[in-house]
Amino acid sequence: MIKPQIISDKNKKSIRIKKLLINKINNNQFKQKNLIIVIGGDGFMLETLKKNKNSKKQFYGINSGNYGFLMNQFSSKNIVKNLSKTNMISISPLEMSVKNKNNQTKKSLAINEVSILRQGRQAATLSIKHGSKKIIKNLVSDGVLVSTPAGSTAYNLSVHGPILSLNSKKLSIAPISPFRPRRWKGKIVNDNSKIVINNLNPLKRPISAVADNLEVRNAKSISIRVDKKIKFNLLYDRNRSLEKKIKIEQLRRETS
């Protein structure tokens, strides 16, 4: 019998689902190899994926959090059937490389987005370059967001960034509360080139850089690129694929 690995968050709901799932698995045989079942919310899934970045595993998420966009809904009755009939999508993360005020370099992965945020009461002043092309010379704002297609319905959507299709091979660059130029809406760029964001006034207007949930403070320069050597394989129920969820969000936004 091939038994999948089960990783659970520590809250009561996750533990209860894990116990029910173990009972189901003990009475059934699974054909999938290298399967990890992740029980929790989106944040717990992101954390688990990063810990397993060098594995060839497939990840099936079960939502026990709030929104659970990256997860599947748990059905005690249909879980065995759902696990045997999944669709797989592969996504690559962003690699964030940050040079801080002491010229130390720190790197981290982001599956949803990299957030550049003002660190104090004053707005940030930023320049943004994509490859050899200067996108904006001086953006005065609360920050800027670089989002993957998988993360485009998360924080990116909250700052009015575009929703990207999974197969678009694009990244979204969206300002956060832009002051100058006030009407700048951001930019959609291809994912082949590196994005470089520089703090134009690091002493007076410090910023932090956040890769999903890992923060680096007092950032001077941030480089962001897609790490295409890393592939995370996510499994979804056939009637609730990640692509379908994204299309639903696109339609909701267009009609709202």
C-alpha cells in the first residue's frame, strides 16, 4: 500500500481533518507516488512548499483556514475519489535578492508575490527596471508589488493589480497607493527578465522587502526573477482547478 505523507497545521480543525483522513487512507489504497497532503491555509501551504523546494513531490492541499485559494475543500465522503482524480499544475516561484543598507545580500523565494513597503511614516521613492528597460524613474508611493500569476488574485488584487492567467508567462508590477505619478497603474511584463527596484532615498525613506511572509528591512536594492529551475507540482480536484478559480475571480472583477 502506498501511503501519502500528511502534513498538518496545529489548529484544531486541521488536526481533526488529519485524523479523519488517516482513517480513510488506512482503509484504501492509493496509486499516487510522491504525494504530500497539506492540511491548513494558504500560508501553511506556502511554507510547506518552500521547505520542500528541492523535492519532486506532488502537493494536494486541504483547506482548514479562511480563504484557501491554493487549497481544496475537504470532503470526508469523497476524499478518496478526489485524490484519485486530480489535475496537476506546475508553478515556479520568484527569487528575491535584497541588498540592505549594510550591503549584506539576503535571498528568499516567493510563490505569490514580493512586496516592497515603506518602513516609516514617509512614502517610498523607488525606481523600477525590467531587464534593460526603465519602467519608472521615480515612483513615490507606499510601495510596489511584483506578483506571479498564481498570486495575482491575492494581495495583488487588493491593490488593484491585474489577474494573470497561469499560462501567461507574465508578472504584474502594481503600485501600492501611488502619490507621484498619481495615476500610474503599474505594468505587466514577461517573466524572462529580471526586475530591479532601487530605493532612491534609503536614509530618509527606508523600505522593507517581503517575499510572501519573509521580511528584509532597510533594503537598498531588490532584484526579482522567476526561478524556472524550481517547479512546485500542485494537485486540484477536477471541478475546482486553480485555473478555474482564477477565471472565476477574473469574471467576478469584470462584473463587480
